[in-house]
Amino acid sequence: MSSDWNAGYVTDVNYTFGYYAELNPLRCRLPLLTVGRHAPRIENACELGFGQGLSVSIHAAAQAGIKWWGTDFNPSQAAFAAEMARLSGSDARLYDQAFAEFCGRTDLPDFDFIGLHGIWTWISDENRVILVDFIRRKLRPGGVLYISYNTNPGWSSSEPLRHLMKRHADVMGAPGQGIITQTEQSLDFIDKLFALNPAFAVANPAAVERLKTIQKQDRKYLAHEYMNRDWTPMHFADMERWLGDAKVTFTCSAYTIDHAHNLNLTQEQMDFMRAIPDVSLRETVRDYCINQQFRRDYWVRGARALAGHEQIAALRAERIILTTLKGSLPEKVRGVLGEAELMPAIYQPIFEFLGDYKSRTIQELEAHLAPKGVGIAQLNSAISILFGLGTIQSAVDPQDANKAKPRTLALNRQIAQRALSTGDIGYFASPVTGGATSASRFQQLFWLSKQSGGKTPADWAAFAWSILQSQNEAIIRDGVTLQGDENLTELVAQAQLWNEQVLPLWTALGV
């Protein structure tokens, strides 16, 4: 048996504790309905290659009636995810098996949702064959596949940089240095090479700019992004050929701002694309128009088109909730073509109606906006943009939220306990959205103090300051390290702000 259990993937630094909302199966409903496709009921869900497992742990805790399975070959990451699931009280079945072993299990159900985030680009063709076969066998008719991957042509100028980074590490790096040091040395090597003004850099100024961007990024991220043995950005048509054997078809982007064509394409580009009858070629042309680097897509096995009245009825029944602080509501949206203002006549009434942080159906919102001259087409466009910005999220039935709340409370307590020593997890689970909400380390400590009986911002701040003092830490504000009681003063101010602005939102989200 081979000892190469990591299959060429970076394992000497653990992946970051990221949360990826697109892996929330409840989230796929609105994008699918927006493009006129049926959204399935989700009962069984699976995440393949879950990294640290924060997303799957949150989803398993926060979603009533959905059973979760998943695997990640890294045993330390799988152990962490399984422990978080156990402590929350969810029955998620999470393993440290390689894809071949997990996908060959005979005890797996058929799935309504399968998610792969940040996996496809960094695995071998052998593993891709295994995953395609798994999707073909285990995704139910009507089921949704979410998959994200690095895309050409957007990565075409960066591929030579990645090749040089990995080649330098393979030839010049010593195993004992560790991947972070190897990554740093590779960047330094390329920087020195580019200083010699090689013809490649002259002919590819985008690569020079890309190097500047890379040099500013977190080294752990760079190690996982660039330093694996396998790294294959794909054109859309290549992905389509791979997934064709799984009987799934592309349905829409999971990033709904992609649906707002006027933000990303010129009128001439849109006219050109409308004249292309083939969906695959149209998507390819769009990727060239916007120089696409990363796709986040929903594919469906047997996508069913909805008649006009079915689509409108299904959209009207969807529940949404404001998930952005009222003091931070967006005024603009950015697309490929630049920024565009959110029209106050449309968006302000939406913010006013949802400003109490109660979940509402789109039909209720439509009725509120009708006297203001905002029709269903304008409303649906606005919802897609706000959904893409994360300003609003889908909300579950209140009964389902109540069922999941004990588990999310238990999970959030475990996350907050971790904040006593580190701030590496920046999220709490919400039973109302079935997903996550942002939660900084200090906010988690304030919450933990409140859960433990602290009654005022001064109490919560004092608790947080006692933790920092015990660890010889201090707050850095505007680049300056605060001294002594300056820390407590700053924490009191933050606790008051949390009480006034964040806590009402968290209460509405069931946190």
C-alpha cells in the first residue's frame, strides 16, 4: 500500500477556518428559482473535501431535517470537524477517508445536494474520475451539485508563476524547511527574476501585477493554492465534458451578481452573446468577456424548468431576512465593469421593510413595494444583487429554526470557548439561515460573557480584558498598541457598539 496518503496535497499546514455560504444547500433555492428552475427539497447532503469542516459543522447543526455526510483525507482536520459536530449534538457523519474509499462506501444514501468547494482544481484526474462516478451514482434526479474551480482564461497569465513557484520549491526547497518557508523563498526567487526584466514579464504585464498581489497574501493560503502537486484551472467546456458523465447540466452561477449582466457586460457583449444559441459556448464567451478566474456554479441532475406562473409562485413563497447591520447597508454594487449605485427608490423601501430583522416572504415584500411602484421584475433583480452581496439571506420556516436552535447554541458555545485563546474562527451558526454569521473574537467573548450572566457592556468588556491580560495581549488600534486601561476603555466602546448594533441582528438570527 502506498504511503502517499495525501495524494500530493499540502498537509504540513492546516487549511484556514473558512466558511463558504455556497455550501449551504438551503441557499441554492433562490438562485435556481431566479433562473426558472425547480429547487429540490433537501434531505441528505454531502460535502467532499471539507477542509477544517467549519462549513459542514455549521450546516449540520443549523439545519433541521437535513442529514449530512462528508470526508476530508486530512485526519487532523476530519477529527476537528467530527468533534465540532459531536459537541453540537448533530448526527453528521464525517470521515478522514480518501475519495476512493469514501465514495466506495455501501452505507451512503442518495443525496439531494453534493458540494465541492476549492477541490476540483487541486486533485488528480484519477480522483476526478472517482468523483464524477460518485456524483453519477449518488446524486438523486433533481439533485444539486455545487462546484467551484479555478477557471481559464482568467488564470492563463498566472499559470507560469505557479509553475515557477512549485518548480523552485521542488528543486531548491528542503523538506525540513516546511511549505511556508518554501513558498516564501519561491516568491523571493521570482521577484529577483522579474527584476532582471525577462521577456516573459515584458510580454505579460498582467503576470507582474499578479505577482504583486500574491506577495501580499497569507502564506498559508498561498501554500494550499499554489504548492500542491496537482493544479489544473479549466475552461467551462472542459468542466462540462467531465461532468457530462455524471448526468448533470449547468444551471446557473451560485454568485447571483453574475446574473446582473449589465454590471458585468457591455451592451455590445450582451447582444453578441444572445446571438449564440449554444449554452456552453455562451458561457465560454462570457468567461472571456470578464476574464473569469473562479467559477461557483450549480449543476442539476435533470433540471426541471418552471412555467412562468410556477416560478413566480415559488419565488413569492421564499423567505428572506436582512443579515447586514443597518448602519452598513450597501449603497453601491461592484461588477466587472465597475461600481453602480443602488437606486434609493427601489432599495430604501426594501431596507425599511426588512430593517426589523424579521424574516419575510418575498410576497410580503412585493406587497409592501407595490404602492411605491416597484414591480416583481425590479424586486427580483434587487433581491439577486442583495443576495450576492450577502445583505440578505434565505430564511427557513420558524419551526425548523426552533428545532435547530439547541444545536447551534451548543456549537456557538464551543466556538466562543475557542475564542478564549484564539480568534481563528470568525463565525457563529444561525438556525434561521441554516448557515453562518460573522462573529469576531471580541464579539464572541462578549456573547460568552452575556451567556454566563454578564449584564452590561462594562461586564462583557471586563471579561474580555481579563482574558487578554491573562495571555499578556493588548489591542492594536490604528497601528498603535494600547497600554493598560486604554484596552478596557476600547473594549467597553466595542461592547456598547455590539450591544446596540450587532446583538439585535444576532437575536433575530437565533444566535
